[in-house]
Amino acid sequence: MSQLPPLSNTGFLRWIWRQLTSMKTALVLLFLLALASVPGSIYPQRGVDPIKVRDYIANNPSWGPTLDRFGFFEVYSSPWFSAIYLLLFISLIGCVVPRVGVHFRAMRSAPPAAPKLLDRLAGTRTFTTDKDPAEVLNVAANALRQRKWRVVMGPQGAASWVAAEKGYLRETGNLVFHLALLFVLVAIAIGGLFGWKGNVIVREGSSFSDTLTQYDAWGGGRYTDAQDLPPFSFTLDKFTVDFERGVAQRGAPRAFEAEMSYKTDPSAPSQRALVEVNEPLVIGGAKVFLVGHGYAPIVTVTDKFGVQIFNDAVPFLPQDGMFTSTGVVKIPDSTPRLGLQALFLPTAALDEIRGPHSTFPGPDDPALFMSAWKGDLGLDSGTPQSVYRIVTDKMSKIGLGQLKIGESWKLPDGSGTVTFVGFKRWASFQIASDPGKELALVFVTLSILGLSLSLFIRRRRVWVKVATLDGVTVIQLAGIMRTSTFDDEDIGALSEDLDGVEQALMAAEVIRGNLEEER
Amino acid sequence: MSPESLARMSNMAIYSSMLVLVGAMFAFAASFAGGRRKPADVVVTTEVGAGGTAVITRTELSVVEPGRRAANIGISLSWLAFALLLAGVVLRGIWAERAPWGNMYEFSITAALSVLGVYLLANTRVDLRWLGLFVVIPVLLTLGVAVTVLYTEAAQLVPALKSYWLVIHVFAAIVCAGAFTLAAATAGLSLVRDRAEKRGNVEGFLSARIPDAERLRALTNKTLAFAFPLWTFAVVAGAIWAENAWGRYWGWDPKETWAFITWVVYAAYLHARSTAGWRGNKASIIAIAGWAAFLMNYFGVNFLASSLHSYAGVGS
């Protein structure tokens, strides 16, 4: 094997750069990007559903943590995924930016002179003429100019030529497409750095005001000022849902409507709005989207003396399409402290295999199944508590109960009575601000335009040449495609271009006849 | 007209269309089997052999021209099937009082319509009668799966689908389904033909009846050059819709992820077409891989992954 010559440092860097910006590298990086995207559709992703990720790791203790370590639950922000697309974009810059200069000069420069021997080109047409070469070439040049070709005339004389080129927009489109993609990435980054989004559950009749503490979950970019959120507030006045009752797709949602009243800031007048799934509410640079809903059973608890110690509608989280919902009720004002772990079933059913579950998402026959606990709820420990779970390690079970609306359950140990008063609905909203999205839309639109130009425009050259052959003045027409790949249809289009010039020459009566026929 | 009779008529039209397509399939198959041999073309290839001597090989390529009459019958039947299928899809839309793209059954019958439509329209510009068999078979399979596995009675939409973006986004995606399928068919055939050409023997039953590999590749390229910007548009329209419905324009939902993968693979195809050494079989294989990614998005994601796009309406 031959020894490679030693490379200097700059030589090595140049070699790296050339490799990186080669088309083959771009191809390999595109394949890698496609391949690297796949795990994100297989494993649950933190950005989409953090609870699923937690459950997945808990259920797969052997390899869950390893997958986590290598970023399989945050594929699209993992170092390896980022490395691929950053390399791809560097390769894109290295490939496209130099071509901008080249193309700019090409657009300003004249098409090159006709080659010496046009007859070597496929599809060359040769005619004879009696006219002056300058006249012939003027006719051809004017015909080409009329058809929006860029035209250059050769030097004056007995043998001269016209060169024309068309379809510069192909490369322009190609460059616009690639550069616009780069700016789409920038717009995404702006959204990521300055945008924010939060989620909140609001019960019917309750209000929300846009401050950090009111969110159930909130995330902002590095440069988002969390203390300076737009000062709007809203109240969920009424939430209406409708489900499919027919046999097919029974229980599928058919309509969600949230009737809201909102204020853009505390001193502004209250306005009303109807928020639906495809109809977000736009306030103060943010959008309020309706993303989910559920039930909040209203529970009252009285202590052994008959004094009411709890009365509230507690949001439960739906676990399936039929809205079998789980939740907890924590009663801090009782001694010892009471906690209820409960299932809310909008249309209750009970069987051996599935236990208590709901058979329809609408509240046809609501029931509450619960287990009551007493002891240490952990409220004094200082660690943040989930409002949807009770840690029962330091508690003891009192008993199991089931209630329909209006029924009460006297706790077996006599410590109090639980009443299932009714339910409210709740709606969950995603509130988001993405200052990059308009920019992203502008550039993605540009990129589609550029892409279409680069795929549909044919770049080609045409020459018309006048020369004297054996005492006969002949006109030659020829053309070439200026793209790396072309097919019969492209050749056909080029042939039509030549037809156009030929017809113009015919119309001006400069063509005497066909050279072949005259011979 | 009562809603039930509209639904019944839609189903009737689709079953009739399938019946006619079976006829078209037999006609195309007959045209294939009954092809006539055309006079041989002579291809001269020059290779530089050992020691720098040029070896000139003369290969006589005889071409079998698929039977004209049977192919014409196939095309006519395909147009009839297309009309029936169109009627079926339109009636379904009238019955449901919305664009007929609310569940997998409706996506599938429209996708079948699109494949057939793209093929028949392309055939009016370039002679593609030889391709008929390879179009009719996937269309019939799609329709078969649609009427047996995917059929659903549901008329109404889930709230997330109630948007005019449904029409824009889904229409673009379905037309792409047609073009991608066609491109995969020509790409696949180009591989078969290329193998035969490399062996210097194109007398095989299939290879003798299809155009040469270069022309098949050009057709693939043309179809994908049309489909790729449209797919880009479909994905962007989906993103705009997602922003409106879910509060983010891109969230790496499995459907979005596979739409992205499909886009990247076809982008790779276009790059391969202008990279030396990749234009031929490698590009064709990438075109088929893109179609596989599209199918994964269409069927796989609906059945395997939990996605915001679970509108299949299957199994409920």
C-alpha cells in the first residue's frame, strides 16, 4: 500500500473541510438524521410525556437507566442527534455559501461563446441563408430576448454567433431553499430561547391568572423572563363536551367547548370568548389552547362531631378513553389526618377482571370508589407533594367505600363521613408563546418556493451560429441542458426552444432551406 | 335521499370499482403475457480489458412490447374504476357532510383514488401502459384492506379534526401517497431491469416487458421531483395546523417524526440523484426506502405507537 504524504495542519483542516462539505458526506448525514429520529418514535419522550418515561424506566430497571443515560428519552435534544444536524448544517453552509458567490457572478456574466463545432452537439439544426450574417443573428437574438433569454452577440463579421442562456432561477431556487432551511433553524432556536409554555388545569367556575405560581407545569427558554409574563387572567365559566353514542367509535369525543371570560390585564374590561380545540384564544402575545379535560368530583367530609372539614371539587386524571379517572383527596384539617385514594367513574361498571371501570366517557351513571387512609400525609415534611398521589407509607387503611351522587359513607373507624356531592368538569390549557414561529413560517414558505424553482426550472443554453461552408452561408442552431441529470422530456423542452428560434428565422424569411436537402 | 342509502351507494361504488379493477388487472396481466417481440436493438459497450486493450461487446437486446389491445382495455377499465372510486369517495363525503378524510378507511380509499389518478394522468402525457399491473395491484390491496379491516361507520369527526386544515393538509398528503407509490414501483422495476441489463440478458419475463433502467430512473425522478415539494408543503401545513390545535408547531409526535424521516429520506434521494456514483441503483433503493418510511407513517404509527394522530377509528 502506498504511503499517504504527510499533511500539514492547515492541509489537514482543509482536507476535513472538503470531506465535510462533499455531497457524499451530506448524504451520509441525511441517512444518519433519518435513522437517529427513529428511537424517538419508539421510546416515550420527556418533552411529550414525562410520566410515561418515568414509568418506562421503573418497568425496565435493567436497561431503562442505560437508555436514559444515552438520551433515548430525549432523543431530539440529545448530544448525538444535535451533533448530526449541526454537522449537516455546517456541511450545508460549506456547500451552499461558496455557491452563492459563484452563482451571483454567473448571473452577471455573459453566456460563453459558441463552441467551434456546433454539429457535435445532439439535435443541431443547419440551414442555409442568403442574408447578411448580422441580420440573421439580430433576428435570432431578438427572438430569444423576447422569450426572456439572456443573450450575448459575438463579434461582428462574416462568421459570428449569438449565445443565450435561461433558467438561472434553478440555482437561485436551490440556494434559497438551502439558506431558508438554515433560517428556519434560527427561528426554531429563537422560539426555544425566548419562548415559553405552561400547562394548567382549571375547574369550571375557577380562574387563572398568568403568573408562574399558578401553573401546574411551566417551562421557558434561557432568555425568557419568567417574572414578566403577560398579565392576563381568565375564568372557565362553562365547559361542554359531547361524545359519540353510536356503535362505531363509541365514546370518541365529538365536541369540546370552553366558555371563558378573560381580561388582558387586571384593569382591563372583561371579555368573553369560546375556546375550542382548533380555536385558541390569543391574549397578550400568548395563545391559550384547549388540550384536555376531565372530571373533578365534589367531595365533602365531616368529622365525628358533624363539623364540615372539607368541601371541594378535586380534579381527577383520566386513565383511559372512557374516563376512568384517578385522584386523591387530602384532608389536612382532620386529626389524625385523612386521605382518600379514589376512582371516579362517569359511567360506572364493575367486573371480576377489570374491577371498577367506566364504560362511557359521559356522566351517565357516576360513581366514586375509594379507599380511606389515616396517619401522616407528609404535608409537614417540607418536600413538594403531588396533588394526585398519596404516599401511604406512614398511614393505615381505614376501609373501602363506594358512592353514587348524593350518598354518604361513614368511615368504619368512626372518624368521619364522606359525601359524594356531585362533580364539576375541568379543562386543561396549554398556554404558549413562541416568538420564532412567524419567522419560521416565512422561511419555510421561502424554502418551498425555492425548492419548487430548483426542481421545475430547466437551465439550458442555446447558440445560433452563422458561418460560410464551401461558399454557402449556413445557420446552425444548437443547445445543451445545464443540469447534472435530465431526461427525454427535458431534451424535448430544449428542442421546443430551438423550434421557437427556427420559427422566428422562418418568419423573418432569412432561412433559404435545409443544408442536407440542398446537398 | 336518506343518509343510509348514501352510505350504501358509496360502498356499492367502491365494491364495483374493485370489481372493475380486478378486470383491469387481468387485462394488464394478459397484455404482459401476450407481448410480442420487437426487432432487436444492438447495444455496443466498450470496456478496457487487461493490458489496456479495448474489449467491444455487442449485445443484442430484444424487446418485448406488451400487448397493445389488452393494455388499452386495462387503461379503459382503470378509468372506469377511477370514476367509480371517485363517486364512492364523493358520496362518502356527502353522507358524512364533510371532507371524507376522517379515519383510516376514508384515508385509504382516497389514497387508492390518488394512486390511480396520478397514474392515469401521467399516462396521458407519457405512455405508461406497461406500468399498469404494478399500479392496479397496490390499489386493489389498499382497497381490500380498507373495506375489510379499516371500514368504519362513524360519520362525525373528533374535535381536533374539525378544521379547514384537514382539507389542505390531508389532500396534499394523499396526493403524495399516490406519487410515492408510483415512484416506488418505477424504482423497483428499474432495479430488476438494471440487473438484467448488467447480465446482458433482458429476455426475462419481467425485464423484457419494461423500459430500460435509465428511463425508469428518469420517471422515478420526475415523479419525486413533483412529490417532494408537495410533501414539504403537506408537512408544513400539518405544522401550522398543529400550532393551532395543540399549541406547538412541532412536537416530535410519532406521526410528525415519521413525516420528518420520510422527508429526509426523499431529500437524500434528490441529493443522490446529483451525486456521482449514486444516481443509479442506490438512488432507486433510497426511493423505495422513502416509500417504506411513508407506509410506516401511514399504517405503522396508527397501529403501533400512541400518537396524537390516532384517528384511525379502527377496532372501536
